[in-house]
Amino acid sequence: MASQGKKLINNPNDVVTEFIEGLVETYPGLQYLDGFPEVKVVLRSDHVSAMLDKVAIISGGGSGHEPAHAGFVGEGMLSAAICGEVFASPQVDAILAGIRAVTGPMGCLLIVKNYTGDRLNFGLAAEQAKSEGYKVETVIVGDDCALPPPRGIAGRRGLAGTILVHKVAGAAAAAGLSLDEVAAEAKRASEMVGTMGVALSVCTLPGQVTSDRLGPGKMELGLGIHNEPGAALADLQPVEVVVSHVLQQILSPETNYVPITRGNRVVLLVNGLGATPSMELMIAAGKAVPQLQLEHGLAVDRVYTGSFMTSLDMAGFSISIMKADEALLQHLDAATKAPYWPVGVDGNRPPAKIPVPLPVSPSAKSDESLSRPQQLSKQGYLLEVAIEAGVNAVIDLRDNLNEWDGRVGDGDCGSTMYRGATAILEDMKKHYPLNDAAETVNEIGSSVRRVMGGTSGIIYTIFCKAACAQLKANTQTPVTSKQWAEALEASIAAVSKYGGASAGFRTLLDALIPASAVLQERLNAGDDPCTAFLLSSEAAVAGAESTKHMQAQAGRSTYISSDILATVPDPGAMAAAAWYRAAALAVKNNHQLHE
């Protein structure tokens, strides 16, 4: 059933003039002739100086194809664009006004899409301008490859390939070529390009109802840009299949629409029709390039993807392929100030895919360095028992952590920490270089990163990586208690920096910050390192318990009422306190055994 189309407009009769007013407010390099509503012409604001020694390039047609044609006005492209009403050819008087405004002694070239109304109106304006003494040439663009020849006197429709012709002609004019030379370059470009479109929906004209011509799950192949039906109605297919069909149609040797054969160089333009997301256009481009290369044997020298010549709010895209050579590529790469030309595309295309870069650190890890030592040093042994005790404490606490988290979060804190803990246990048996403290901490981070996921996984990975970096900054072996304290401090700083939390935010930092403070304090006071570690673990437990009295300022708990939070400690803080406390006890007990 047809329905009234929704549009953010005022009076449907004013959409073109109001579009032009907004366009020139946005781009200071553009102006318009004050002839509304009959004369709607957008032109370069420097047209007076430009017309002295350059050929003017003029195009236009019905509106509704934005950014075409006015968005391609600018130095190096169009001198003026003549805007008709929506899907209606501009009037002769408007075209004449545009010619008179921008044409100087070098003359002007009219680039006209192959529609009967455009040909007639631009043709009459050209003849009138010639009678007034202007030098005028015309190039007709018919790049449509959807309809089998012959097409009678109508011929092939002008589609998005016209934009490439605009660019070639504009660059040729900017280079100072004569009118005949510019016209020849534009004509040659028009003969080298073919286009075919695919629509998933029809468009809605301002103030009118939306047609239901396309049923659900259907697409139209070979449509024009004025809402006219396509050459065929088909079931919706994956984009790779659609792209393949379009390329086959454009490059068909039977129809011979474009003089492109295997081994040629080409330019690809993937054009959105108005309501197609950039993501889908990029997917189409990504499928088109390898098909052109592998299936058709063509070298793809340039790829332009975006919305260039639309059909109001139509969903779908068109593909244009143009045969390329060095001269044409130079025109396409030439500088332009036209606001909607993709200026980021120029120069030869490097390979689309390169290898993922690997670390080039002088201390790059070898297979031998990432293995469990045959003989553990005293510090290696203590590190092993501390890790084992810490992760087992987390494993034992899984159900409690999930219960607490179920009341203040999403209920998976215990399961997430359990995954990390079991991975650490398993990996430690195989390849933790326990005699190398820094690398062991680094590998803990790698184990966590591989299996934990979520916020907890990335926080603990940052924690370990920061500790590793701090430990590596000190070359002393074995690592001293003061250096371990500095590593803990660096880890807390990194988590706070990237996570945004600090003391009192109801996070794991509320266990680790007081632990770090007590550890530093007791070591500076001259306490035995094991005693200092144990005392700091008591501060970690107290800090975790104190989170019951805090209002959450980070994570999902921020959405929980303070009454609920007051009954439950923060699960992340409790987990941190558990592994820290267990590690401290293990070091204390085992250190005494090895005295």
C-alpha cells in the first residue's frame, strides 16, 4: 500500500531553491544567480576571474540527484550547474543565464545527460548563446548499460558516470586547453564509461506518496535515476552476487557498451542512490575490485565510493567503470575545489592488505625464552607459589563473586575471573618464564587477554602490561621488594588513567590503592618485605569491604540504587583483595621455608 512520504521540508514547491540557499551558505566558494524561482543556477564565486582565460564547464539537469550537479561546482570541475525542478529539465532561460554568467572568450562546454528534455533545453540554449556570439560546444553522456540496444532515438540514459566526465572536462579546462580540446577530452571520457544501477526501494518525491512498486524481498536491476522502473525485477541477492551481475552487464562483449577488454586499466565508481549507508557501499566496492581483477582481468587504478548522483531517498547503488590511461588519470587526480569530489583519492593504489606489524623490541621473545625454566630460582619459586595461591583464591570465590555481581551488575564477575584464573594456571605449567619476573607478569596479561574479555579482561591486561613495563625499566636481578611496590603503583596508575576510576569509585582500585599505600609505607619504614606485603594485603581486604559504603561511579553498578549497593561489596574489589591476600600469605609461608 502506498503511503505519504516523510520529508524534512517546508513547501514541496520550494525544495530546490531552499537547497541552493543552504548549499551556498555551507560552501563560500559557491554563489547563485538571483533569479529564483525561474532561474536556479549555482556558480563559482570566482567566476569573473575564471572566465578570463579558461573554458567554462556547465552541466545540470533535474534536481533530486544531490550532490549532483551543484555539489560539483568549483575550480577544477564545473563552472556552473543549472538546476531544474525535481526530476525535471531546467528551463532554457536558466541555462542561458548560466552560460552568460560564466562564459568568457575561451567559450563553454555543456555536459548534458542523455534525456530528451535535457538535450532539447540545453540544445536550444546553446544555439541561442551561439547567436549571441558565445562559443559553445556540447557533449552528451549516455553511460547506461542496463537496457539492450537498440534504444531507438532515445539512446542510453545518462547516469553517475557523468560525474567522471565532469571531472575530466574540468581538469582539462583548468589546464588551459582550448574549447575544442576540452570537448574532445570530455567526449572521449564519455565513450569510455558504463554504468548500471540496482534499487532496493523506490524514492519519494517531495509532497507525494511513496509507491509500493517493489514488493518485499525484491530489487530492481537496471533502473534510471528518475524513479522509472528497472529493466528487471528480481529476488534480493547477496551483494557479491549483485555486483557480479552488474559487472557482467557493463563489460559484456555482446553488447559492447564500453571498449574495455582484459588487460585494460579501469576506474571504478560505486555510487549510492540516496538512502544506502556508507557501510553497504564500501562492501560493494570491496567485492567489485577483486572481481574486476580476477574474473575480468582488469587493473583497477582508482576507486571512488560515495553518493555522487542520487535519486532522492532511493535505497541501492550504481556501479560505473571507465577505461583509464595516464592522461585520464591525471585529469581525475588534478586538484579541484568542488565540495563533493572525493579529493582523498589520487595516485596509484598500493596493495589493499599488508601484514600485521609485529613487535620490533630488542628484547623480542623467542620460543626458548617463553618456556618454564628447568630449575627455578628462589624468586622464581616464590613467584610461582604466589601466582598459584592467588588464582586458586579467585577460583574458590567464583560463586560468591557471581552472587554479588548478580545484585549490583550483570552476574558474571565470578565466571569471568574464573576463566582468567584457570588460564593462568594452565599457561604457567607450560611457558611462564618464572625466573624472569617482568616477562612472567607480561604472560599473565596475555593469558587474561586471551580468555577473559569484557571490561575486567582489559583492565587486568592493562594492569599486567604496566607492571611489566615498570619491572623492565629496572635491570636489577632479582627484583627487589621496592621495585615490586613501584610496579604495583604503576599498574594502579595505568588502570586509573585508562579506566577513569580512582579511590572511592567502588572498583578494584579501592582494594589495590590502600594496599599499595601500606606497602610503600611499611617498606620505607624498614619492615621486612614479607611482613610489609602481608600488612598491605590486610589493607586490600579492608578496602574491598569498605566498598559497601560507596556510591558507584564506574561500571554497571552506577545504575543501582545506594540501598542495594550498601548490602554488597564491589565484586571486582573483593576479587582483587582475594588474590592479593592469598599471594601475600603464600609468599610469607614459603619464604620462611626457604630461609
